[in-house]
Amino acid sequence: MSSSFTLCGLVAAPFTPFNSDRSLNLAVIPRYAKILADQGVRGAFVNGTTGEGASLTNTERKAVAEAWRRAAPSSLALIMHVGHTSIAESIELARHAAEIGCDAIAAIAPSFFKPAGAAGLAEVCAQIAGAAPGTPFYYYHIPSMTGFNCSVADFLERVDHIPNFAGVKFTHEDLLDFGLSRQARSGRYDILHGRDETLLCGLSLGATGAVGSTYNFMAKLYHDVISAFERGDLKSAWAAQAKVQRIIAVLVRYGGGVIGGKSIMKMCGLDCGPVRLPLTPLTVDASASFERELRDIGFFEFAAHA
């Protein structure tokens, strides 16, 4: 029997705050959690791609998890990413997340030695989820980062032996597989849409929850998309989604979700510090140009302000 846990609405993927020397700056997190809650964000997906989780040690990941657990208000669900190239390290992180009371855990596929298709992935997930049997588990599907891809719908036919399996964070452009995954096992699993720029497509295929990096700083626009869609006003929903896409197009030109996103957070009043190597931050000139372009397309009308 699968987990009945579901996530609805917007779930932000927070940036990990660093000091100028790229050490953790955990003091930022209480203010950060309040900013998300004030925007009506329903959850925080911590230590994932946006959080540079792969660039953190396990000790650092645990410290970040504990800081978010202390700071998150009851309205903000806490989903802890525990994926790692080492299954043993993932198991350690999963146990820790359960011990501190996270609402759910998630893991990407191992990205150096990769699973043997859907069956191999199911075994990986079973090992990790089994370390925290009382905590809902999500598979985090992001082939662009892991280099591993299989049919998620096929994978979902192979997870009945994982009692706490809750669903998938689906960060991929394959909307056919997304739709089939939503239908798998009579809609039993929670399939979270993971591409901010196509949220409306996900809603039209039945998504009720979404995880994304830009929900950190412009959740208002996405609430507009969702509310218009729910009242059947597709013209307004598409207009709001079009604004999102114009902003993301600029963001992509300036380093994408992690590099550009941290720059935007600073513009909005919450300095999350630099990115860690191998990523490199924007130059001063590039940051100034980025801010001008965002201002020109009206981004700051929708942006959260710390």
C-alpha cells in the first residue's frame, strides 16, 4: 500500500545561503522561511538542485536540514532531498531527515554509476526509502542533471514493494510520460510538476502540486496561473504563464536557476551569497545588466521583497 501523502500548491526549492567564503550561512534561513510562507508557498524542497545539494558535504546537508526544521512554520511542509552518488550516504541522510521530523524525503537517481533501467531504479529507491519507513518518499526525476532517464510510468509499476512511496518530482520535458505517470496505478501517486516555465501544461495534465526554483521570488505570478486555471479562465492563465516565460528566458541568459536565481534573491533583499564551485557567480557588470533587463520586462511588479 503506497503512502497517501500529497503536496498541493507551490513548493519552493530554496537556495543554500553561503557566506562570502562559501561556508554555510544558516542565519539567513529563518527569514527565508518567512518569505516563502508570506508568499503562500506550501513547502520547501531543501538540498536539491537549486540548493546545490551535490556540492555540500553530508555534515553540511544535515546542518541545513536542521536549520530549516527549526525555522519552518507549520504551514510550510519540509521535503528533504537525500539523493547521493552513494546509496549508503543517501540512507544516512534519509534516516537523519526522519529523525528531525521532515515531512517527506526525496532522492535523485545515482548519477555516476547509474541504475539498470526502471527495475534498477526501483531497487535504489527501495533501499533509500526503507531507511525512513515512516516518512513519505519521492523519486526526483531530473535527467538533465543525472544523465539517467527511464519511463517514469514504467517505473511506477515497480514500486508496490515500497510502502512509503508517495510519488515523483517530475523535472523533465516529456509531457507524455508525465501524463501517463499521473494515470499510473489509477492515479495513486503524487506527481509533482517540476518545470516552472510549463506549469500550466502540468496543471492541464492533472498536476495539483509543483516544485520550482522561481517560486522562491515570484510565487505571485504562479498563483495567478493556478487561480485562473482553476476558475476556467484559460486566457488569463496563459497570459500569466507568458509573463513567467519571458522572465525565465532572461534568467536563462544569466546563468539559469541557480546562478541567476541567487542574483535575483539579492536584488529582492535576501542575500544568499555566492554559488559554490564548479559554478561561478555573475560578474558585477553582468548582475547590473541582468537587473536592468528584469526591470524592463516588469519583473519587480511580481517579485517578493525581503
